[in-house]
Amino acid sequence: MIAWTIYFTFGGAVLLLFLPGKFSRWIALLIAAVGFAISLIVFFQTPIVSFGHLTTVVRLPWVPMLGINYHLAIDGVSLTMILVTGISAVSTVLFSWDVDHRQNEFFFWLLLVVGGCYGVFLSADLFLLFAFYELVIVPKYFLIAIFGSTNKEYGAMKLTLYSFFGGMFVFAGILAAYVTAGSLDLNELARFQFPAQLQSWAFPVLFLGFAVLAGIWPLHTWAPTGHVAAPTAGSMLLAGIVMKLGSYAGLRVAMNLFPQGFYMWRNLIAVLAVIGIVYAAAVALRQQDLKFIIGYSSVSHMGFVLLGLATANALGVSGAVLQMFSHGVIAALLFAVAGRMIYRRTHTRELDALSGMNLSRALPFAAFTFVVASAASMGIPGFSGFAAEITILIGAWKTYPVVVWMTGVGMVLVAAFTLRAVKQSFFGGATSSVLMQEGRVILDPDWNEQQRITVAEKCGASLLMFATLAVGLYPKLLLDRIMPAVEAMRFLK
């Protein structure tokens, strides 16, 4: 049943090309909602013990001469990523409800990104995973280049070039595994004993290729630029699920296939993760553009994912998967507020300009949403960010106790730039030179924007807030499904 998330999404994308534009948003919402509903049904109706190993859903011959199969499978890790993809897809469509420029094309590219992500998370054949992985790059480029804003051509091209650069390394690693083992099946490859010499160079090649998309330092610069250039939907998808493709594939493929190589290089991964956490947070503290702040925040939080993977213990790696879910929800919510609720109505993201607009009164729901998202991003107890980061740090303490102290610097910086962004965006005390009306945002006869937060925006924000609160208050809901799957992976045995 879970395979239908792929079929419905791609089918809906194609259908949009043949329907009138006025139906496009409803079709996109319906398709996104169906995918989310399927993930929820599988999540709650399938026994938890079934998620402890990679269970085949569909397996059909694709290119028999090369041993390539259309093989889809699921375990607790992939189910978690399918769930956050469904949540992100629904909320993204809702926050794109008033898109009026080339609607069919916009939602076509959007659904292609979502469908490709579903495919990556469900693929159990290495070539199939790579095909879906590369497929996401094309719609991602057009979504930014056509519908983006600030330096959109540059941002789209930079993101695409970095993605293809990483894909080059991924393809080399896949070829090495295929030529050596003679198979592309992930279950079979996970049981194959690759020579230690091969693992010593194949692991860093494969992991680095995937980690580029996860925003690993110093190959992270595409992320803030891409987030700022992308439309709100593009930023939400990039932060919510696309960046998770890299970390998920690094775990599922590189670490699980080449465990000896992983242990040779995990110390370097931990070092790069900590540098990314601290460096990105420090840079975010100096930014004036709200989207740049959130973009660098995403890089910093993805550093926690990489640190969790480097711990090489079940608790730390499970925390990394939980952080993938948590960051996907929180970052999407932050970008939705910054890109849709604020920028759409004020036409600025500069903190100095926003600080004089008294937006907490003009847009109270946006202020409330941003405060909730910021609290979750800072790791306040009760939100998913806290549950994920504390799990990672406990796991890291067992392996790298010194590193935990170093990440504390990054956590302080995260709190600093987040509180600064909240204060200046909604509660600034600066005097604005722009004429304001009580309870309204800036009024300009040349702008014909919706002043109040729409019902669609409130629904999208509520879904994301509910997700981070639900997992934060009851992380066992996800960890019960994640941990057995992680414990079954080869690098922990």
C-alpha cells in the first residue's frame, strides 16, 4: 500500500498538465493529502515488530540483464521519512494556495519533487534509489529558477551543480559496490563482505556524495543561497525533505554497505559535523535577511544529524533519524512564516525594516507561529527539537564526550540568533519611517496582497505545529519504530 504514495504523486503531477489552472491547487492538495493519509495508515496499522527490518513491498524485474529490479521496501527509518514527506507536502501546498502564476506548472514541479523523495525513501535497489535521487534535482531547479525571487537563476544553478557534483561521487560508489558484489539489491549488499581496502576509499566517496545534499561543511554553501532564492514552497521542500535525502542515503547505503570504511572515517565526520553546527550558527548570528538566518540554521541543525550518525551507536543514530523528522517539520514552518506570512505582506525580509513594523499586532497568528517554531528550533522541552537533540547528545556522550561540550557552543549561538530574529521580526522597538495603520501591515496602492493570514496558511501552520508538539511530547511514537530498524543495520553488529 505504501508504494501508492509514489504512484499517486507522479500520476497527479502528470494529470495537472491536462487540467485547467483553477483546479490545480485542489488536485495538488488532494494528491498530497492521499500520500499523507497512506503513510498514516501504514504507520498505525502495521505492527511495530514489522519495522525492525527492511520488508519488501514490491519487487519486479526492471533490467534483468544487469540485475536491476524495481524493488521497494520499508522499515522504521524509511517510514519516518515517508511520514515527514507527507506532512511537508500537504503544508507546502497549503502555503502555496494563492500562487497565480503558471499554477499547473508550479504544482507539477512541486509534486515531482515530492514523488522523487517518496521514491528515494522506499527504494531497496541501489540503481532505483540513485534514479529517484537524481530525478529530484530537475524539478528542484525549475521550481527555483522559474518561481524563485532573490538571485533565483544563480541559486538554482548553484544548487543543481552541487547536487550533480555529489551525484558524481555517489555514482562512482555505486559502481564500485556493483562491480565487486555483482548485485544492486540493498538487502544482498548489506550481507556481502566487501574487502577492507575497497571500503577504505569507497565509503568516503559514497558518503561524501550524499552528504553534499545534507549540507555538510564545507560543502554547505548551496543551502542558504538556494533557500533564499527559492519560493516559499521550494524552501519548505528543500529544508523539509530534500536535505534529508542525503543524510538518509548516507545511513542506508554508505554506512550500511561499508561498515569498516565507516569506522575508519567516522571521527572526521564528527569533526565536520561539529564545525558545521558552530560555524553555521555563528554566521546566522550576523545575517540581516530572515531567510538567510533560517538557511544557515538548517545547516547547523543538519550538523546534529551528521553527529548522530557518527556516534555509531543505536541511540545516537536513532536520534539522527528523529532529528531528520524534527528539522523537516520545524524548518518548513520557519520558512513558511518568513517567506509567506511575512514577505508576502511586507515585501521585505530585512530585520532592521521588520523591527519597525510592529508585526506582532498586525499579524498576531504569524507571531505566535514563529515563536512556536523558534522554541522548537532552540530545543525547548516539549518540542521535537529537544527530543531529537538530547537523544543525539546522549549517544554522542558515549562515543565523543568532548564533542558534546563543543556542540554546546553551537546551541548557545542557535538560541542567540533565534531570539534575535524573533525580537526584530515581530517585537522590535525601532521607529519605522513608513506610514502604518493600526493592526495592519504596510499599505501601498501598488500592492494587492492579502493582509490577514488566510485559512489555508493557518491550516498548514497548525499541521506543522501539531507534528513538532506531538513528537516532542511523545517521542516514543517514532523511536519505537526507528530503533529496531537502526539496531538491525550492519554497522552496529
